[in-house]
Amino acid sequence: CDGNVAFRLDFLEAINRKWLTPFKYFGIYDDTDYSQITWLGNRYDEEELLQQQLRDDMAEKIFNAWEEKKQTRTIGFCSSIRQANFLSQFFNKKGYNTVALHSKQAEVGRQDAIGQLAAGDLDVIFTVNLFNEGVDIPEVDTLLFVRPTESLTVFTQQIGRGLRQHDNKSHCVVIDLIGNYRNADIKLSLFDTSEKGKKKITEPVLPDLCEINLDLKVITLLEEMTRKKQPRKDKLLQAYLDLKFELGRRPTYLEIHLKGTADSAQYHQDFDSFLGFLSWADELLDKEK
């Protein structure tokens, strides 16, 4: 519709209408210091991130949180193939049946793995960007996030993998490791049903039958990150730079509206026009100036 929203229904409203299953969200504290890992514009440096992720003590913590809170069938979202392989091997050594599913996996086909998970023959599929959207496995009742949230859009799509209704499922368990990575302080706003514009609190207002449970250290971390929040203009700039990096060129205002993570109207509110923003950000060509 040329960038005009004709109809919108987010997953929270769908839960309220009983079209999707409720969730129980567990925010588990991750003590990794992400401020020491290089940010490359739209993601963390993979090698530096792997040095923190491929540790037995980290895998043990993830495993213990999962074993305590899991239900029957889990999708684990990883940030790299090596992390997916590492965690799958670790869980298998603990006596569970898991597989790492990614673009370089030759032993198990995607449809075979999905069928085994749906049948209960697999406990976990660890995946890297294969199940973000378009995959329908209603039997999945547990989601495990073992990666920093880089894109709120992708995170929302991944949450959706566990919300399909099924006769044997009363709710979906979401187990999410939360550290001081980018977007950690705003990701919980995705679960908030309170009116927009109200003062944000650490724990959002939820749909009926949903729960959010945060480690005390997570609450402290999120409150601290919120206090240190960038001014809004810097947030708008970062959203613009993220999209510019993703596209490989300067985005148009329409692309900011359709694909950007910030509210496009804020560019007009803060800079009078998108050109005003581009001028402020020193993104105009000499001829345009």
C-alpha cells in the first residue's frame, strides 16, 4: 500500500484474541561483557563473540536454565554455526537428542529435523537464521535464545515460532539470555500492551495468561541501561546507520519507514524533515547541500 499501513495486528493482540498461545518468558542473566566485543554496524564481531560463547561454563549455564524451565520441544536460536554445533554436542553429551540445523548441515535435512521434532524424537533444534519466519511447527512449546538480540524485527519473528496453537500446548516457554548487549533494554517493550507514550517501566504490561520472570540481576541491568540511554536523536541516527549498512547505500525516507527500526515520524518531529536529518548527520552530498 505504498508504505501506508492498511491493517495491523501484532502478536500481543492475537494472544488476547486467543488466536495465538500465551507465553511464559524467563530472562536469564548473562554476565558476558558485550561492551568489550567489537560492534560492526549491524552485528557483533563473530570471532570475538565466539570466544565468549564457546565456553563449557557458559554452555552449562544455558543447559541448566533450559532443563529447569523447558517443556517438550525446543528451538534454540544461535548467532553462528559454530555456536549451534557446540551447544548441540554439549546437550547430546548430557543425554538429550538434539541437532544443529544450518546452511552447512549435510547429515540431517531440514524437513527430516522438523518432522523428528514434531514427533518428539528430537528435544532441540539449534538453528542459525533458518527459522526466523515461514516455518510452521505448532508442536514447539519452548524457545531458547542464546544470542544477543541485534534486530528487534527478527526477534519478534523468532518469538512467533513458538506461539502457534496446538492441542497439547497451553503456553510457550521463552528462555532468553540477557546481557548488556545492544537493544537489551528495549526488547521487552515488544511484550508491552500498555498505551504508547506512557512512561516505560522495566517489566511490561502483558496479555492475559502471560508471564515475564526476570532474574534480579537482569532487572538491575535493564534499569541501568535505560538510565544510560542515548538521546533520541542518537537513536534515530543509529537506526538510520543500521539500515544503511544493511542496504549498502543511503536509504530513502520510504525505506526508513518500511524497514527501519525507529518510528519514521520522529525524523520529522526532531529535524523538521528527512533532509534536515540527513544534513544534521552529515549525509548530504555537496550538491545536495
